[in-house]
Amino acid sequence: MTSLRLLCLCALIAPAAAAAEVELSFYGGVQSAPPSDITIRGDDVIPDDDFEQDWEGRSGEAPIYYGIRATHWRSPNFGYGLDFAHNKVYPKDDELPAGYDVLEFTDGINTLTVNAYRRWSGLFGEVTPYVGGGLGVALPHVEVTNGGSETFGYQITGPAATWIAGASYAINDQWAVFGEYKGTFSSNTADLEDGGTLETDILTNAVNFGVSFNF
């Protein structure tokens, strides 16, 4: 997964660096997730099932919630780029449906999206508000254990979308800090070890704080 992140960021930066402003951003924060409906179908071990699961983010627990963003600003106010987010969902209060020992995405409801941004440079002096949004894919670490069936690994499970609103504060010509709200939606169809599928749509909400470097 680390190689994938670096490769995607380099692919964006390499052709753009000489042409316009490139901004690298690193962020963390507090991330949560409301309940989602889960559908299990066609597995040789786990019975077909439909239920609602309550989630929580536990943002500060290892591996922590974080994100990496690369933005190519083609003009003072418009840009595009890649955003990788390591979202997390745990069963709330460790409560699981009967028969399940593990059901979580704790090494990431990871999403990789291509985003577009609009900012208002200098609108409030050194403070610049911005909005953004984009589409991409979900790459979660699927962890499901029920009886003799154990699924444990990264998968590409479906489409993802994100939307962002925040403001940055310029420390100098190269460095800035920022705060934002970020929402992420992913529609996931995961393959289970014994031939079945798990389907669930997951929404995460996050308040992020981070730092950006411009060059």
C-alpha cells in the first residue's frame, strides 16, 4: 500500500512541478462513521445475512487516521490532484452480530480520489478558504471472521467520493497550516474467503488539521 501511495503521488507531481504551483499536504484529525447496512451473500461458511452495524473511528488508535494530498494549482484559484485517506471503522463498543468474531476495516477504509478544488486566495489576508470534491476507488483492508471462515487483506471494493470545505493560513511563501471538514462515501463489495460477498456503503466524517508545503 505504501508503494501505491508514493507511485500515485509521483505520477501527479512529475509532469506538473515545472509548470505551476504544487502543494503537498499531510493531515490527521478526528474521524467518525454512522451505522451502515451490511449484506452477506453466497458464502460456503457464513450464512446469508442482512443487518445494521454501528461504527466508530477511534482516530487516535494505531494505525491512526491520516491523509496525504497532492494538488496541482493551475491558476491562483483552481487546482486538481490526488487524495489518499486512511479512514477506519471499528464495531462500536466491540458489539458484533451473533457468530462474528471479527468484522472491521481497521487497517483502512482506504480511499484514493482525484479531486478538483476552488480557493479564494487572500480573501481574508493570510487566510484562504477553499472547497473541493472528487471521485475514486475504495481500497479497504477487509477483516471478517465467522466460524471457520477468515477474510484478511486489502481489496479494491468499489467507487468512492469525497467532499471538502476548509481554510488555510499561510505561514510564509512555502508553508501553510489548514483546518477542514471532509466527508467520504464508499460503496463496497468485498470478496470473502469462502466464495461469498460482503456489501456495505460506508460514510465517514472528519475534522482535519494539517500542514502544506508549496513548491
